[in-house]
Amino acid sequence: MNGNIAISGSKNAALPLLAAALLADEPMTLNNVPRLQDIYAFNNVLRVVGAQVQFQDIENRVIIDPSNVNYLEAPYDLVRKMRASFYMLGALVGKHGYAKVSMPGGCAWGPRPVDLHLKGMEAMGITITLDKGYVIAKAGSSVPGGRYRLEPSSVGATINLLLAAVLRAESFTIGNAAKEPDVVQLCNVLNKMGANISGVGSDTLSIKKAQKLSGGTFENDPDRIEAGTFMIAAAMLPESSLRLIGCNAQHLGNFPQLLRQTGAKVNVEGEVISVQAPEILQPVSITTEIYPGFPTDLQAQWATMLSQANGNSTVTDTVYFDRFSYVPELSRLGANIKLKHNTAYIQGPTLLEGASVMSTDLRASVSLVLAGMAAKNTSEILRVYHLDRGYESLEDKLNAIGAKLTRAQE
Ligand code: UD1
């Protein structure tokens, strides 16, 4: 595979900014928003509550006018499609003092998956009640705030607590806050809108109440997970040389350094990351961690690459223990991977052969595409709608560098 790929705007960074638009008194313009199903789904949630949302082709620009928001609910039908819709809880209660939002997937309030979001809001002084699968959040004109420590550190909970606190809490501190670039971007944009958040980029975020937030025009970050996925593709597919345009290498944490350990040549020049495949791919074991450690959103792609490495290695996920549904599918293509608890043991190299496989989630689906590109013969990947949730124009980008992907109509 040879050539250039333009990196799209980040899905996970855009979603909290779209939610933050509800906090403003004026419209927000957001450039570099990827055209993805998850973004369309979130825009529909914004429309349901009364915001006007336009997605323009120019600069992939989304304009959100929150001035007519009058329905403070996010129904199950929309929230079940995407967990990030739960950001509506923080955004609506933060701006309007009331929100009724479906639990994602209709889960009970157990230790997972949104307990930290809810306990953090309660610690702030917001009243949380559960009613028939919905969370109802109520706050007066202000809540006292206080301090809440996230255990474990959570990207989603940090974002929801920020959204709830900036206009509503007198003074609130989030301990063990997520430091992921998506959170940093949200804090920076909120501060430009008039919020008072200090400690941005650290694991302690302190918020002092702002009276109002203004709108404005903001630039979304590039997608670090998309960039990392193509970097892995370049390293695993023999003789490849790819230039990824429009990246922010700093957002990749330790990842480029780890990729170099495979023997791949990785060069960063401004916004361009170049990766050349090594002659012999070395096995490099990884363990996922919170930022700047190895991202859980890249472990499936990394394990796929390791199936082509010259030796044995492991992939351990400490963020999501059960994020290995891709393993049986890769095995169908001929990979030699055994799973024990939250570690995949990979023996490489194996010759992959085309087969029919099933996408189970977003990152699993792109891993199967990478495996299919490495495999002899043709592979058929089913349920590729997962890809459209998170990879903009994937076939076009990969076909332009020499892949042969076609989308069959289902
Ligand atoms: C976000 C990303 C996702 C990424 C993940 C970790 C979005 C839309 N999604 O998901 O792609 O894989 O960060 O980088 O940005 N947890 C709890 N209770 C909670 C919340 C989380 O126990 O209330 C646990 C989770 O089960 C998990 C860990 O905390 O084990 C981290 O999850 P979290 O950072 O919240 O992930 P998301 O924000 O859902």
C-alpha cells in the first residue's frame, strides 16, 4: 500500500463539543466534523430537544443553534443507538437545570456503565432519580459543587461532569479526571466560550461557575484513532509506505514509539506522519492504559498486526476487559490467537486466508478489514455498518492507496 491519506476530524472529540453547543446562548460553528453515523445520530438527538443543526459540506462544518431548546429529554430510541448520547444529561441539566435521559442500553444502575456519571452529579448537588429506564436530573439555579474522584478514570464521566458543572456548580473538582485529548479539547473550547476550568490536561480539573457561555467558531481535532489505525496498516502490510496528512502526533501518546519497536519507520513532520513497513515485523506486546498509554481503541488493530509478526506476543486490555470479540473472527481467517481473561496470546506469523467474517463492533470491524487486506484471496466482512459509525470514507481512502475493497449492497 502506497500513498497519502487525509485524516478526518475526530469522532470522539466532536461528540462532546456538539453537546457543549447546548450550553451556549448563541450558535456554535464546528469545523472538521467527520461525516459518520455516530455524528448524524447525535445531531438527531440535538434536534429532538429543539436545537437547529446544519451539516454543511464546506469544511465539514456543523452549525448548532441552541436558542430554541425546549424539550429536555433524550429518549431511549436515540440513546440506545449510541452511548455518547448520554452526554445530553450533563448538557441539559447544566444549561436548563433539568434533564431526562434514557440509560444507555436500558441498563440498571449497577457498578457499570454510567454509575460514575451519576454519582459525580450527585456529589455536585444535582438530584438524580431513576424512573423506568430513565435518569432524571434536577438542579436549582445553582448547586454547591464539591469534589468527586473518578475510580476508574473515565472519559465519558469526566465529560458529563464538565458539561453539568460549568454553568451550574459554584465550585467543583474532578479528581482522577480523564486526560485524553478529547477531554482537553472540550475544556479548551468551554474556556473559550467563557467557562472557568483550571488544571486542563492534568488529572485534577477545577471548575468555577460561569454566568453564561457564548457561541463561536471552533476547529475539531484530527482523529487519533483513525491515524493510529492507518499507521498499523502501513506497518503490517509488507512493503507499504503511507503518509498520513493532517495528524496531531502528540495526541497519539506513546503509540508512535511502540510502533517503531516493530521495526516500522515512523516519522513525524508537523502534521504529517509517515510510516514504512519493516522488512521483518517484530512482535511487540502491549497493555492498554488510559492516556498517554496505549489506547483501548487501537488494541484490536494491533492484535491483527501481531498475527503477522515474527514471533509470539500478547495484547492485554485493562480498560475494557472483554473487548476481544474480534478474536474468533480473526481465527476464522487463520490467525493463531488464544484468549485468556483479558489477554490475547498471539503466535505469528500466520498466513491469513480469505473467509466470511462478522463485524461485532467498530474497532473489530476495521481490524477485519486490515486482516482481509493481508489475507490471500477475497474476504467477505458482514455487518460493516459498524465501520460507518467511526471511519469516514474508509473504502475510498484505502482503495486510493492500493487496496481492493468493494461494498456489496445488503
Ligand atoms: C470513551 C470512548 C471509547 C474509548 C473509551 C476509553 C467515546 C464516545 N468513547 O468511552 O471509544 O474506548 O473512552 O478510552 O469517546 N466506567 C465505569 N463507570 C462509569 C463509566 C466508566 O465503571 O460510570 C468504566 C468503564 O466500564 C471502563 C472504564 O471506566 O472500564 C473507562 O471507560 P470510559 O473512559 O468511561 O469510556 P467511555 O467514555 O464510555
